[in-house]
Amino acid sequence: MPTRPFAATSLLLALVACNSSTSPEVIVQNTDQASLKVSPAGVATLVFTDLETIRPDSLAAAASGSSCISVFTLSATSFTYTFNGCKSANGGTMTGTVTVTATGTGTVVNTAVYDVTVTEATGSWHYAGTKITSINATAKTATVAVPTGQPFTVAYVNPTNSTKNKTWAYVPSLQADWSSATATKFWGTYTFQQTLPLPAGGTLTATIPQATPLTWTAACAFPVSGLLNLSLPPASAEIRFDTSITESSVQIGCGIATINGYKLTLGQ
């Protein structure tokens, strides 16, 4: 499967309110990279990028081709993958572990326990929880979810200002398809809700239409096409990927997205 965890294949995005709101979660004061990353939608996308890129069904292939991932065999069906300096979607580095246990034959169910930290200049992000990936190896498709009632947790720690520290709950309901030898596709929905500090915030919903899935090719570490819709009422955003978008020092079609008209270089 042509996914590349150490390259963190996906997008950065921000939810920009169309008008003023009493909820600080939907307001982005600035559109610089640092501000976009820590906006609710930026968090939602970064976590999606990192976690779905290091899905259990792609870890083995990635470990065999990357010096930043090592594997420890626990049993015939259980493995621990250790990340040491792998590149993240937000330009930071991944450290920590993912322990995967596989069950089944025709449909393989991978239960993965994550304990991964991404560190960058503006702070650190800790990803913790369990994800279940059900893989149809024959059809080359998969579904991604979390155990019922057990959302994934994402905690942000600012190194200089603890008032900016936040925790979110992440719940995916996604589908993947790599039946094409030249592309990997993702579609479905996922949600984020700020759980700390109290009072809890609203729920951001991300929707990737099946008709316009996020699509990766072997040549690019980020999506070359696709549409992602975000909603946190009253705000919304549309994120598009297009190979016609170019940026100096960035491979054509790789690492660029438009966010309600704003252009963002990925992996920085």
C-alpha cells in the first residue's frame, strides 16, 4: 500500500468564521502557518493526517522502507512499531509507539494502541487511544473506526503558555481503497470535540465525499486531489487539493492545499 507514514501524507487546514461568533473555537485571528495549525480545524486535519497515515495496514510496509520506524515482534500476530524522528504533517517529528494486534483471516481486524507524540516549534501533540482497522485484503479496502464509546484523545501542550493547552476527542468513520495500483483513496467522516479545558467546546465535523476522495499517488507524500468539507456552526470551510497548484521548492501537485482561498504549504 503506497502510504508513507514518515512523510505524513495529507493536509493542513483552518476553519475561518464567516462572521463573528461567541465561540472562540471558530475564530482564526491570523492566517499564518502557526495560527492555522492550532485552530480547531487545523488540529482536526493534522491529527487525521498523522493517524490515518500511520494506519495499522500500512505500518509494516513503511517500517521496511524507513529508518525512522522500527518493529518489535510480540507474537505471531502482535507487533510494536516505534517511531523515532519520523516527519509529521505539521512539520514536526513523531516519537512513540503503536502496538498492533491482528485477528481474522479473510477480513483482518487490526486493533492498534497509539502512544505517539509530535513535537514542533509551537508545541507538542500527544495522540493516545485505540483504533480498529478492518481490512479486506482481497478487495484492498479498509474501514477505520474507534471502539464504541472510546474516542481517541489528542492533547496539545504549549511550551511557554499553559493557557493554550487543550485536549480533543477524535472519532473517525472512514473508508480506504487502494485497489488501484497507482493511488490510495480516503473518504468518510470524522469528528473532533474540545474536551479540555472546561467548558467543553462544540463538535467539528469533517466530511470527505466518496465522489471526491482524498487521493495519494506514489510520487507525492500529500493528496494530489480531493475535497474536504468542515463544519463547526456557524463556521465552515472547503479545502481542495489540485495538482495545478504550485509553490517554489515544492514538487508540483504535492504539499499544497487551498483553504477558503488561502494557500498553505504542507509539512511545514
